[in-house]
Amino acid sequence: MTRSSPLELGKRERQIVETLYRLGEASVADVRSAISDAPSYSAVRGMLNLLADKGVVRFRQEGKRYLYRPAAAKRKISRSALRNLVRNFFADQPADAVAALVDGWAGKLSPDDFLRIRRLIDDADSKPTSNRLENQQ
């Protein structure tokens, strides 16, 4: 079994994993019906098995069918993906990644988004550095 980063997954694989996060646990048919423009049943089953081999999803058998679920909590996967993104695309500079978001490279931020970001920065700034490092892990 190989561990894969969410950034190393293909578009359809990420779509399937996101579907599992939404559904919690699902059969191949459940996943397929929740995806718009879904591939064939066999293709979804094959991708789920590949994701299981990669360690991204887990499964259990219930009668004749298999039920799949994400192998890790979404928050943990999101943090890992963000660390990889900052490391690989922003030269390990978190401030550059934040600047890219604030500049609108990833999409337009609403006034509420800016307010939330300011609050998060103020909250993080008021915490001792050691607490921030513990929360990152």
C-alpha cells in the first residue's frame, strides 16, 4: 500500500474522495449516483480499489457489497495538502500563499472573507508561537 498526497490524485480520484467525505461511507453505486457525469460502474469500482491501494480510502464488506470511506479525517488531509501546496508551489513560504489568496489568484474574496481572514490573523497573532506550532500538527 502506497500513501498518496491529495495533490497526487487525478481529478476524478479527487472527485470520488470528495464524494466519500460528503457521504461518509458509500457503496460503488452510491458514489456513482452522487457524481455528475459519472463514469461507468466498473470505472468507479476500479478507482475506489486504486484509492484503497494508495491508502486514501478504506473499505469493509457488508454482504455482497463493499462500503468505502475516507482513510483520514478531511481536516488532516486538507492540512497535508496545504503543506504540500505551500512547499511545492510557493517555495515553502506561507506568506506567499496567503498573498496569492488575498490578491484574488484563487478567486474573488468577499468582504466577509476578508473580515474572517483578519480575525484569524488577529487571533493567531495574539497566541504564543508555541501554541501555533502545536495547532499545526
